[in-house]
Amino acid sequence: MLKQIGKSLQQARTVRGLTQTELGALVGLPQSHISKIERGETDFQWTTLEQIANAVGLSPLLVPTGLVPLVESLMNGRKGKDEEEPVPLVGSLMETEG
């Protein structure tokens, strides 16, 4: 899942015309950490994901794992909609027993 999120962040960053260094400056992280996040090589806190996602025009959204395909199919149906509206970044939460 980290690689999928990283790829989404990277694509959004390049669409916005930002370098990793510029994005890092916006969110207070070094370029090397942005690079690791985009490659899915490091874990990060929710607040970090939220800051990066907002900086590149995405809206983070956590849904239960079983609902990810449904949410993704709904999001694919909104292509061509208002470009100014933030695009959700879909991730998943693992369900735990207890």
C-alpha cells in the first residue's frame, strides 16, 4: 500500500509542476524523505500524509480495506469533473481483532 500511495503522490506532484525539493519545502521535509515516501520505502504519520497530499491537491481518505475497490470505482467515474475540486487519495485500514 505504501508504494501505491507514493505513486499517487508522485503523479500529483508532477502534475502540479513541483520538484521533490519544492514539495519538501512546502511541508517541511527534506527532499530525500519525499523521495523515500514516493518510492514507498518509508512509513509516515497520518499528519505527514495529509500535509503532502494537500500540497499536491489530493484529499486523503481512509476507508476499510474491503471498501477500497468500491471507492476507487466511484472515483474513476469522476474523471473529467471540476479540476479545482481536490481528488481523494484512497488508502486502507487493516481490520484488527479485539
